[in-house]
Amino acid sequence: MTATATLTTGGRHRPGRGTPSRPGRPGRMAARLLSLLPATLLLLAFMLGPIVYSLYGSLTDRAMTGPRAADPQFIGFANYTELFASPDFWLSLGLTVVFVLASAVIGQNVLGMLLAVLLRSAVKPLRSLVGGLVVLAWVLPEIVAAFALYAFFQTDGTLNAFLGWFGLEGTSWLYYFPMLSVILANIWRGTAFSMMVYNAALSEVPPELIEAATIDGAGAWQRFTRVTLPVINRSISTNLLLTTLQTLGVFTLIWVMTGGGPGTQSSTLPVLAFQEAFKFAQVGYGTAIATVTLLIGAVFSAIYIRILKPEVV
């Protein structure tokens, strides 16, 4: 019997004894899971671990000083019961939702998209100048940007001086319009990220689609809404998720500009959690507020992932 007859049966090639066989599907799956093990362990250690510890801390009466600092007791959901009965919590929750929707979902995304569209059609020197100025606000350290914005909105600050050139009377923006001030400040600081994401997404839109729509008689607005936006909708959803979660955790900007005041008029959930935990020394109660903030972020994430799911599948 020839070697050919030995290796061939029914027209199919079979490996000889010395030929290593390729691993089957279960083996490949196991190899992939094993390669993911280090990343999974890191996520469990540095993400899930602190979350579980935070959740447990919110169920205790831990304090900064006194006997409860040395020996905190498990009190169940008492912190949450007190929290949901507090009018300050519901005010902070409403302010947080307004802050996220106005400065991230609407402000940063709309302005970032507008800048990305306009800069793509601008001449290169103007594109470089405007793009550089916008990105500068994003690359500044947060504490530096916060103090710069505090000086901008102060009673004798840059904004009122600018308004004075036009004969307009200035006002104490941080006192009378604290939420408007921090919303505008966060839009200024975070728009650059959205602009860069959308600029990259727009560069991936096939030119032939735009040309075909133009030939069919579609105007600029129709091309943008019916061709461009459907093509980049996944980038839009991803950017909405990232900007929402980032804005939900903004603390330094608000704390430096208003301190959560006047009173509690700009006290979002991160600011309220800091005040309760470190100003009033109620660490367990403050941790409960932080846990609620985490759950709100999870709700936003679930919504955006649901939007992204048809594209992923």
C-alpha cells in the first residue's frame, strides 16, 4: 500500500501519526479564557473589590472620629432609610441629573459634534488654532482648570469685565447662578473629548455615501441626519456613555467653584457624599450616597449598552 493510499481515504486528507492535530473548539475556547484570566483578576481586585467594600461600608455606622471610627457596627439599611428621607438627598439627586444632562448629554456632545463638523470644512490654520484652544481646556489639570473658571465667574472676574465692555452690568454668577456656572464650566472643560471622538468618527464615513446622497438631491442637513448620523451612531452612543459617567463623578470643579453652595444649591451627589463623610464625619452615611451614585452610573450604562446592543450583535 502506497503512502498516498495510507493518508487518503474517501478523498479526504488525514494527518499521519507524526502530524500534530489542531486543537478543537473547546480547546481554543479554553485558551482564550486563560488569556483573559490576568485581566479578569485585575478587574476583580481593583474594581469589584472596592465596590464590595464600599457597599459593606454603607451598611455600617463608621465615623471619622470617636468609638465608631475604631469599632464600626453593622446597621443594615439604616443609612439608606435616613438618606431617602432626607430632602437634601433628593435635591442633590435632581441637581446631579440636571448637571449630567445639561453639561454632558446635551452640552459636550452637541458642541463637540458641531465643532467636529465645522473644523473639518475649515482651513488648516483656523482648524489648528481652534482645535488647539479647545483641547487645551481638556489637557489642563482639573484643579488648575477649576481655579481658572472660578476666577472667570467671580464678581470681579473676566466674564463681568467682558460684559462691562458692552455696557452690561455684571452679577455674582457663582452666587445667583451656581448651577449654570458649573454646567458651563464643565462644558468648556469636557467638549474637547467629544470633538476628538466625533472628528475620528466623521473621518470614517464613506465619501461615496455622501456623494450618492448629493446626487440624489439631499441638502447638507439631510445628508447629515440621514447619512452621517446613522453611520456614526455607535460612536455617538459610546461617547454619550463615557461623558455621562465622567460627568457623574465630577467633584473638584464644583467644589473649587462653589463648594456646593450657596447653601446646597450646587451640591451634586459627589459633593454631598464628601460633605457627609469628611465634613460631618459620617463615613458610613457618605458611603451610602456614593453607592447610590454608583448605581445611577450603572443605570446610565445599562441604557447606553442597550442602545449599542444591536450594533454589537
